[in-house]
Amino acid sequence: MSHPRILTVEDDPISAGEIVDSLGGCGLSVDWVADGQEGVVRAMSGDYDAITLDRMLPGIDGLTILKMIRAAGVETPVMMLSSLGGVDERVRGLRAGGDDYLTKPFSSDELIVRIEVMLRRGKQAGRVEDGWLTVGALEIHFESRRVKLDGRFLELQPTEYKILEYMMRNAGITVTRTILFEEIWGYHFNPGTNLIAVHVARLRKKIEREGEPPLIRTVRGSGYVLG
């Protein structure tokens, strides 16, 4: 069985070496290119399962590369990496077609977890039909933001809906508190806050049944998994 292939587009050799070593140590096959022009060519090939893409590159910058490959129909998941950590920059990267955005410096563990999430998206135990995503007895409709459990509509607060949608899109995958905090609130996780735990507890009360296995499980020291 072949290992997932990762393309790393990064002009700094030290950063590139850290990325290659981290992902390679997890059994992933990593190719590294150091400039934007070659990055476009490699990304356009469609030979990779995921891409890490530096924001600032010689030749062609990361945002331009991202827009080019999306315009060409390349759907390979892309992780944007940048020292530009403002919320506006993150939003620009995601709107350009990025699947995730990680601010430098970052830990190798966080990079690995996020790449694993990207690789497993689309393989979750859910199905989409007529705009409804179904995972077990749960259903959500992306456009209307309606939620059903066992065919019965639920009333969720906006933040509760966002948490549930993200976890359903990544059903069966451990979603770390760091990722969840950044996806929902748009800025870095503060380990001193219990904000996530409070909202997850409220969500559990609405979607779980007494005497039945929990739909959202806590992964000690990491985060949560749905399904």
C-alpha cells in the first residue's frame, strides 16, 4: 500500500527540512520544492494527496499559486503556512481556496494532526445528499443551517451549529482544541479558557440521549471526536 504523497512548497530550507522530517517520520512521502514556479507545476500535476504552501515565496507567492490551481480545478487539500498571523490574512488564505492555515512558528505535532485531518476529509463516515450531511442519526443542511436528530429538528445556537458542522465534516477524526478554537473563533487557542468545553457541553445536552453511547467523545489531552 502506497504512502500518501505530500508536496511542500517552502523557500526556507530550515523550515522545509523540519516539515519534511516531521511528515516523513509519520510515514508520509514528502517532495520539497523551493520556489513558486516549480510549486505551481508540481501542484497542477494532481499527483499529491495534500500540499503545504508557504505564503511568501520567490517567483509566485502562495496566494497566487492557490488561486491558480483552484481555477484549474485542482482540488488537492492545501495547508497554508505563514508568519503573517492576522485574522485577515487567514481569511484571505481560506477564501482563496485553502483548506487550513497555520501560523509560523508552529509545533510539528500540530502540523501532523492538521495534515492528517486534511487527508481524512472526504473519508468520514458521513454522506451528503440534497445538501444534507448525515452522520448516524444526525443530519445538517449547509445552506439553511438546519439540524435534525432522528428526523426531529433541533434548535442550536450559532456557535453550537458551527462546532457541530465542523465535527460532522470530520466525523471519526479527533479534532484538537487548537483546531476547533481557530476554526470557530478565528484566533489562537488560549489553554487558560474553558470556552470550548462550555459550548461542547451545551451541544451534548441537545444531541445526546440518556442511556445511549455519547455522540461526542472526549479524547483526553487532545480534543473531541464525533461518531
